[in-house]
Amino acid sequence: MGYLSFNITSTDNITGIKLVAASSDFAQADDRYEVTTPGGQFLNIDEAGADTAAWATAGVSFSTSTIETFSISTALLTNGFPTASNTGCYTDSTKATAIAGSAVALGEGAYGVGYNNDSTATFKVYLYVPTILDGIDTLADSVINCQCSCNVDEAKAQRYIKARAYLDLIQTKAKAATAHTELAEINTMITTLTNFLGGTDDMCGSC
């Protein structure tokens, strides 16, 4: 058994490292890393599959003797999977329709990640939302700095509270998610919050 350390390092790069508790775990020859992107595409990074050579071109280093890693970008995916004739890239987690690597979008949002030989959880959501975090940070600064006689500007405070509360909802939903099929709803919420911070969505609800 092993552990997957997954990271989104930029809007165009995802990385993973297989960590093991015992050296014998390196010998596993059937590791499969499954990633749903914010755009909904599904990456089937399968060591025992038919496209190990393509994944090597795309930035994956499978091994049965040492640490296994991957560092994937859209350019590498395009190189590794130039056509839709593959078992590595799909439109979604149903794996019903294969796509070329050039059709995969990374970027900001929620990523769903599963690892078949994981010693703990089999699925986890990772949030990569720097634009949202920067926007909320700007709102927080505005609330603190734009005060008259130590009275908080009500409109600015309400905007900050709404954004922060919605991010809390996103994080809670992401933590509770158990399947790739739940990513679409989370990413829709991320789009709503991004639009709100950008001034194109009022994000109104009802009581």
C-alpha cells in the first residue's frame, strides 16, 4: 500500500508523488491515479493500462523499484495523447468518451483525486482557488481599512461576509465529497463565487 501526495502548483501544472511505508510497496505494478479536472475531464493514469508509454511522455514516471511521480501540464498531455484514441483522457469519470490531451483543461477550481492503492482515503477533493482567496483578502482589507470613527462600512462588511460564508460552504462540500461525480456542483459554486468577487454576480439567495 502507499500514499499519494497530490499538489496543484499553478494553473497549468499538477503533481503527484507516491509515498510508501515499506520498500516492498514500490513493487506494486498496478498503481492507478484518477484525476477529475475543474473542467470535468478525467485523467486515468494507469500503470497497468495500455497507455503507460503515452503517460511517460505526458510527465508520469511509473516505477516498481523507486518513488513514483508525475508532473503534468496541458502541453505534456497534448504531446502524450495527440489523438482521442487512448485510455488515458476522457470527457468525464464515466470513461465513456475518450478525448485528445489538447481537450483537457486544468486551471483553477476543484480537482477530484483517487488512488487505487492508497492506504487511507480513496478519494479527495483539492481546491485551487487563488483568485477567490485574493479577492476575499482584498475585501477583508477594505473592511478593516475603510472605517470612519472606527465604524465598519456596512456595505463592504456585508460583501466580505457573503464571500467568506460562500467559501466556507465550498470547503465543507469539498471535504464531504466521496466521488468524482460531485465535482461539477462544487466547481459551479466556485464559478459563482468568482463571478461575485469580479462584480458580475450578485449571488442572491432566499430565506
